[in-house]
Amino acid sequence: MTLIEFTQTDIDLACRAIGLIGFSLYVIGFLLLSTGKIESSKIAYFLLTLTAALCVMISLTVDFNLSSALIQLFYVLFSLCAIALRLRKSDVENAT
């Protein structure tokens, strides 16, 4: 017996809401970057971008768009690479 039953409409609305959160994270990240509150050389910027891209990708499970999916995939891959490079750089700096 399930306590809460979700309909497909509930799931679709939740995915769309997550997509809007992703859009908001992109806008907040750009605003913070533009105002100098966050630096593009720091991991925080790429974590924000990665989270935004993943949220938008979730929304694409409901309303698929190939172009948008490819852009989000680009953001995910490059954010992960940038995070890895910065972590590796900080490990090298800490070791010396």
C-alpha cells in the first residue's frame, strides 16, 4: 500500500518545476559572475552550472528538445572537467 500516489501529471509538473529551478540557477550564476560575487576560476561557479544543467536535463525528460539536450550535455561535461582540473590543481598546490 502506497501512502502517496503520483500521477503522470504530477511527475511532469515536478520535472518542469525542476527545469525552472535550473533556469533560475543559470541566471543567478550569471548575475553573480557579472557582479564579481563569484569567480569563474573557482569550483563554486562550475558546481552551480553543473546543477543548473542537470535540473534542465530532468525537465527535458518531459519536453524533449535535442538542441537543448546537447547544450546541457556540453555544460555537464565541461563543468565536470573544470571541477576536476581545479581539484587537481589545488591538490598539487597543497602538496608543495
